[in-house]
Amino acid sequence: MRFWGWQILPVLVLAVMAVATVGGPLQSAGVVQAAEARNITVFAAASMKSALDVVAADYQRTSGNKVVLSYASSAALAKQIEQAAPADVFLSADLDWVDYLADKGLIDTATRSNLLGNRLVLIAPATSTASLKIADGMPLADAIGAGRLAVGDVASVPAGKYAKAALEKLGVWKAVEPKLAQVENVRAALALVARGEATLGIVYQTDAAAEPNVRIVDAFPEATHPPIIYPIAVMKAGTPDAAAAAAALIAYLRTAPAAAIFERAGFTMLAP
């Protein structure tokens, strides 16, 4: 699908559910419903897919609003929004890309909040016998051997940026850099390891939990990289009704049922 010269990445369109009646489950959860059913387009970091698919489906059943989800790297999504992609909500895997859009006046800053936290982990194919303890000067390059370390693009993809920061902090970046397989988002890095095309990979804990064909070798200490924070905000471009519907969806993401789904997936809920 092409809009005004930019190419939108594949989207998952969830089925339209019936409009909830007044006093239904969504109202009882303390979330304000839109006066009538609306489409809400959410641009979300690729690492959100497994959990957000479920939460969005639950929201549709209770609100009657149709949620359209587009997943990619936060960098790619921010660039699409900058080029007038019709997003109502942006859920990024780091602060930088929301800051980028805020600097361009494209988000409603009053709606911005930090929604979720995550962990960074080293993974291997499920059949691998690789063993490594993450520590200063660890022999990561030796563990990779003649293979590759799958990561998101270290210049733009949040998971890749966190990975580079951690490897630099641990003093192994220079030895490992020639062995990197840099890809367009964290789920692509996960897929390389799951298919055995990369010896090891660095992804989020939630990605590893969603893929049975990988296993976690070890987790990176949180002090080795900036905090992993998923901020969320409503875009400025929409109508007041669209903005209200988007804000209602964000409010739902903080309800107990949604939080339970995120936490089961391995995310940490953050205070607004």
C-alpha cells in the first residue's frame, strides 16, 4: 500500500468487533469510550508484536474500535510518520525516536508517557550448546567463531543501539564489530538466530520468550546500557475525535488486564 510516496510496512489489521454498550467492560475498567466506533492506527516497535496483538484484540472486543497495527523498527516508523504516514499512536522502543518526532512538532506532548520496560539478552539457537557469562572482557568474539552475531542496526534500531552500548561498556565492541549481522529490526535479528543463520544474537528478553527456536544464554546487566524504555504518545495530525480515541486506547494499555498480558510477555509496566 503506498501513500504519498512513502512505502508503509506490512500491517496487521485486526477484525472489527461490535460497538460496546454503555456501561460495558471498558467503562468499568475506568477508560473513557469514544462516542462511536473509530479506526485507531498504531505504529509500534517490532518487539511489541506478540503482546500488543493480544492487548489490541481485547481492546476491540470491549470498545468496538478497530485497531490497525503496523510493526517495524522505531526508526523506520518515526521516519514514516515524519513523511505524513497516517498514524494515531506511536509506541517506540526507545526515547530517542519519540524525541525526534517531538522536536518536529508531530506529537501531542501532553499525551506522552513511558509505558514499558524490557531487558537485553544474548541468545543462541535452541539446539546450540553455547555457554557464556556476560562480564567485562568476556570472550564473545571467540564464542561467535566463524559465525555472526545478529543485532538490529546499531546506528538506528533501538535494540542495536542498546547492544552496541553494552558491548562497548564490557570492552568487547572492537573484537565483535567485524562479526555483526546488522538487520532492520530486532525481530529480524531474532529470526536469524532461530533459523541457525547466526551463531548468537542480542535481542530483548520478550523477543526470546516469544520464539521457541532460541534460548537465552545470559542477560546483560542493566548497568551496561541505557534503560530500555518504551514511550507512547498520540500524534498531532488527527482530528479531535481521533485524538480522543487514541488517548482512550493508551489509557486501556495501563489497565490491569492489559498490564497482565504485557507482564506475562516479560515487559515491566512503568509508572506514567
